[in-house]
Amino acid sequence: MGEGNSCGALLVVGDVVTDVVVRHRGPPAPGTDTAAVIRTVPGGAGANVACWAARWGPADVRLLGRVGSESAAWHARELTACGVRPRLVIDPDAPTGTVICLVDTDASAERTFLTDSGASLRLAPEDWSPTLLDGVARLHLSGYLLFSAPGEALVTAAVADARARGVPVSLDPASAGFLTALGVDRFLTLTEGVDVLLPSRDEACLLTGRSDPEEAAVALSRRFPLVVAKRGARGALVAASGAVRGRVRALPAAVRDTTGAGDAFTGAFLAALLTGADPVAAAREGCRAGALAVGEVGGRPPGEGRAG
């Protein structure tokens, strides 16, 4: 990562949380013990995207997030070790968000999340400044920001400032469950002005009411200039202006934990765009990163910056 890189910086605004990853075999046994392997690792969709982008490309990657005082120093060290320049706002009242990730090793490493958002959803307009866009070529927003009133206001301000500067904005809807609670119409209103939408298969279908993921991505591309639908083991679909522009296959992978695979895709995709790749080529890089991510426990790149 080089400050002042000619391709410009990537600024990610989003959640920084502590992940407690619980890998177990078969359904938990009610009323008694279930053997498991448990690890505590740094996470958060926004933070994960930033780490994978820094791992994948030469760009200056920056992150704005909000954490509690009890783990602020640890998260800052972990982000820095991954090559990210963190700007972490310390919340005086709330602890860092925590997510319990239940990973069933008997079910293709499918995961279930129990989420205490903590400080992460308290990121607010007063934490934002247009000067954060200085030197920035792309702004990426975690969709988790939309699930709180302060986050909604921050997204509105950030998108407006980015558009005023001609900085393209990408957004990942983040959670089909939270998206259902927010409401599709509300989501679409709040994301006006977003240039690149990166939904999962389920999120794309939810946002359009279509059962076919390809039809859903095409429909979304009539509202957003570029849609890149992440389809897990089926790869990715690139759509623009109401048409499919590319289908990218997933790479073979030995799956240990699917936590953060979509974040890995997004980070590598954005890093590739910053270096001049077209969207289909960038999606191929995203699939490469996703295949690497599912072989790791937790949502961060392997190697530096890993804990536990």
C-alpha cells in the first residue's frame, strides 16, 4: 500500500466488530454441551472489505468506523497490520459490536450470525467530514450503516459529498435479514446516487421481488449504473443498463468458513477497479479472493493481521 499512489485511495466507511467464530459439527444439542472450536478474530463487513482491498492491490486504503474503548487499540493494530489506515471513532457509551458466527462444518460451512451491533451502528454525521475524501478515488459504504438513523444520515451526507467531487460510490446491502426489517422502498430511497451495488444472491432477489438471481441483477441494473451480484459457489454476475455484461465462475475451494467471503470479493473487486480493470475482470479478482477467504476462519485475509 502506498500513500499517494497514482490510482487514488479507497475510503471504506462501515462497521468494525469483534467476531466470535464457533465451528461445530451438526446442530447444537439443546440443554447440554456441543463440542466446538471457538476463535475470537477481528471482523465487520466494512473492515473486512478494507483489509482485502489492501491485500489485493497497491492502493492507499482507508477506513472510517466506530468502536468501543475496550478494544479500540486491538482493532487499530489489526487493521494497520493488514495495510489499512484506520480512523476509528471511540464511542464513549457503547462497546465494540460483537458477532457470534455459528459455522456448521456438516453443512458446507454455512453460517448463522447473532449480532450485537454495539458502537458500529452509532457512526453518525458528526463523524464524517468532506475532507475525508481528499485524495480518494472511490468511496465504499457498508450497507450496515443503513440500519440505524445516525448511519442513514451519514450515508446521505457521504454520497452527496462524493457526488459533488465526482467520486464514484459503491455499496454492499450487507444483510438480507436487516434489509427485510428496513424495507425495500426505504433502502432504494437511501441509496439514490450509488454507482455500484454489490448484493448477494438473496439480497438481489429481495430487492426486486424476483426469484431468479439473474433476473434480479438485471432489474437492479436499471436503477444502479453497475450491479455485481455475488452468488457464492456459482460465482458472480455483472449487469449494467438492464443487461448482463458478464458471468464469472467461482474457483474451486476447500471450504472451512464462509464468513466474510462476500467481503473478500468486494475488497478485491474494488482494488482491481482502482488499478484500471473493467468490471468483469474485477469480478474475476473478486472470485479469486472469495475462494481464498472460505479456506480461512474469520473474514480477514490470511497471514498478517490475523488473531487467534
